[in-house]
Amino acid sequence: MNELENQLEYIEKCRHLVEQISKEKKRPLTACITTFGCQMNARDSEKLTGILKRSGYLITEDENADFVLYNTCTVRDNANMRVYGRLGVLNGYKKRNPDMKIALCGCMMQEQTVVDKIRQSYRFVDLIFGTHNIFRFAELLYRTLIEGKTVIELWQDTDQIVEDLPVERRYAFKSGINIMFGCNNFCSYCIVPYVRGRERSREPDEILKEIRKLASDGVKEIMLLGQNVNSYGKTLSYPISFAELLRRVHEIDGIERIRFMTSHPKDLSDELIEVIKTSPKICKHLHLPLQSGSTRILQAMNRRYTKEGYLALAQKIREEIPDIAITTDIIVGFPGESAEDVDDTIDVIRQVGFDNAFTFIYSKRTGTPAAAMEDQVPEDIVKESFDRVLKVVQETAKNRASLLQGRQEPVLVEEVNEHDPSLMTGRMSNNMLVHFPGDPSLIGSIVTVSLDVCHGFYYFGKRVEQ
Ligand code: SAH
Ligand code: SF4
Ligand code: F3S
């Protein structure tokens, strides 16, 4: 029996158990998954939800449920703190519902110190597993339901990719697709390679098959996911480039928009720029993390490009594809960062004119090379630099956004506006949001909207007939 069949059998076993328990309780059993972290985790949660749903659970957003799973992130310390804080709340629920099961998975669980702490101080947790054995969730769920003691299964790494397990998509009209797992870059501040393991790519045929299936289910927009999509395919027995994968994805009927995340500047090829430029379905948005604008800091970060190299790349992209939005990630307060280094970062922000940027305060991750570096920057200085960087980021983002004033743009309608139910929220090709009067029947369709009033990061507009 292969691994897929094995897990499908466990789903069946879980279904019988869940059915039996809900008969006893005379109500359906509920399950809630809370996701922390990146798009990769969000996609994993869709797979975990698929398994819970097939096992007979009613999926809810309410954490006061019969089965609660936290899919955790550990990229910065505040992500960890949030999990510990919320676990206390879960314990309160469990006291009122002793049959409740609490499970933890994801990147945080790949750290031994975290698991030790949970075993010691959070003994009410029923199941712990990690990122490498996530495909075994059905089996672990079954064991948790029958064993009555904490189940812990953690793997150090894996080369297995199990295809075709059930998934439950959050949106009907768009979906993420993993094209690769893990990371080999070892940027000196980053914990991801340690908790997600070595880089491995999915077979292109498996990816294309999954996307064709999504297209036949009505999905219009897909996001190809990987920590460094530009190095896709290098580990395959028949290597292909990321650009070539995009060309093949582009041919799939029904898919109208293609996005991808994340591009490492050091691996961004001319071939990729050419494919983005010449493929109408590929969205005009590139997330190109800068991290720092100082060559000295970039070197200490092990990013393997220089300030000048990044600037030249960004300029080439803007020349070739003038409409493209370039967004980025920036870390402030890396060990040894001086005011001049921050000036360099600000200089790059101004020269490139980012359409948006996520600015993070450096967080020391135990076990990474940067954690052992001398010259950790004091908090007050980091705060000052952070504010300086943020101010310029907001300036350039606003300038870039205002350039679109008065244009008419196709948008994929995603949801009812959070604050005003008479408005719908749509996403443009360049990833910017626009809010406009409309009704929920538009969700999932692509309509044209005029960009009337700019509010910095987003627009208000009106639907225009085409
Ligand atoms: N693979 C992607 C990013 C993954 S993590 C890439 O290489 O671009 C997402 C972002 O978190 C990173 O781009 C970085 O800006 C930030 N980050 C990672 N480790 C961090 C740390 N220790 N402290 C602060 N920010 C960090
Ligand atoms: Fe982390 Fe660098 Fe890998 Fe991105 S490329 S996940 S920042 S090690
Ligand atoms: Fe966080 Fe893991 Fe993603 S550490 S950012 S959830 S890969």
C-alpha cells in the first residue's frame, strides 16, 4: 500500500470514530484551524482542513471547538509569543469541554526547545507534529482520538512529497499551489531552512495536473508558492527552469491570472523577465525581497547580491515591464547595522520606488548564524531606524499608487468590503486593492473598475461596463 492509500484509509477510520462520538454527543463535532505565518502555511492549512472535513468534522472559525489545530510560524519571535498567549485561552475552553483535543503543527514545532516547553508547561496539548510529516495528519488524528495521551511525532527532514490528499480551499476562485518545499539559501538571520528542510521541487506534471483540476473547478487565479521560486526545478531528475514552468502553466485554459511568491534577487533570470513580459496571464507584480540596501549587511546576511546588483536588477525589470509593481521585505536592526547602512536601505527604497514593502524588526532566532554575531543593535536605535525606513516606504508606495489615478483596470472581485457591505473589494493585476459599489454575486469574476480616489495603498472606484 502506498502512503496516499494508507492515509486515505486512516481518514475512513477517523470518519467512523467521529460519527460514533457525534452520535453519543447528539451533535456534530466541530474543528477549527488557526494559521500563523506565510502563504505556505495557509496552503498547508487548506490540506489539513480537507482531511478534517473528510473525517466528518464541521469546520468553524470558533476556537471553542472539539478539535483545535494551530498551524504555527517561527520566523520572528512575536509569532511564537502569539501562540503561547492563545494556548492559555484554549486551556480555558478545554476545562469546560474535557473531550476537546488541542493540536499544534507547523514551523515552531520543528524546534526542540519549543516542544520541550510545551511538554513541560502546556501539558493539555494532545497532538504535536511538524512540517515534514504533515501528510500523515490523518493517521496522527486517529491516534489522538483513540490513545487518550499526548501524541508527538516529529521528523528531522523528508524527501517525500505525497500527492493527491484531499484539500479544502478557502476561496472558490483562487488558490495557492506548492511548487517546491524547503529552502537551501541559509540567509544568516533566517530559521526557515532549519524548520522546513532542504529544497525540493514537485514534478512539473504533478503541478500542471493540479492546476488543470483547479481550473476545471472554476479557479481563475493561482499563486505558485515556494521560498525561492527562481530556483525551481534544479533538484528534479529532468531539471526545468521556473520560467519554463510558467510557460506551461500559462497554456492551461480557464486560468486567467498567475502569481508567484517569493523571488530571490540572486536567481532572477532574464528568461523569467521575458516570460512575465510576454505572458498576459502573469500578473504584473513581483515580490523581490531586498532585506537591506547595504552591501556590507547583505554580505553578513548571506544574501549573495550587492546594493548595486539589486538596483541594476530592479531597473532592468522596470525598463522591460514598466507597469509592474515591485514590492519587497526589509529587515531593520540586523547585527552591526549602522545609521549609514540604514541610509543605504533608504536610498534603495527611493531609487527603486517600491509599490509596497513589509518592514520587519530583526528578530534573533536561536541556531541561526546571526544570533551568534556580536553587535546586536540596541532596541531604541532599531526603533529609530525602523521609523525612518517606514516613512520612506509609505512615501514611495503613495507616489507609485497615485500614478494609477483615473485608469480603468480589470480586477478579480474577492469579497465584500470589511467595513462597508455596499462595497466590494477587488484585486488588480499589480496586487493593489480597489473598493467599489457592487454586490456579492460579483465575487470570483473579473470586472473593470475605474480608479477614482487614491488612499495611499488602495483605491475607491466604480465599475465600468466594457
Ligand atoms: N523566502 C522568502 C522569505 C521568507 S520569510 C525570501 O527569501 O524572501 C519572510 C520575510 O521574513 C523575509 O523576507 C524577511 O524579511 C523576514 N524575516 C526572516 N527572518 C527574519 C528575522 N529573523 N527577523 C526579522 N525578519 C525576518
Ligand atoms: Fe529564509 Fe533566505 Fe530561505 Fe528566504 S531565501 S526562506 S529569507 S533562508
Ligand atoms: Fe513562518 Fe514557516 Fe512560513 S516559519 S514564514 S510559516 S515557512
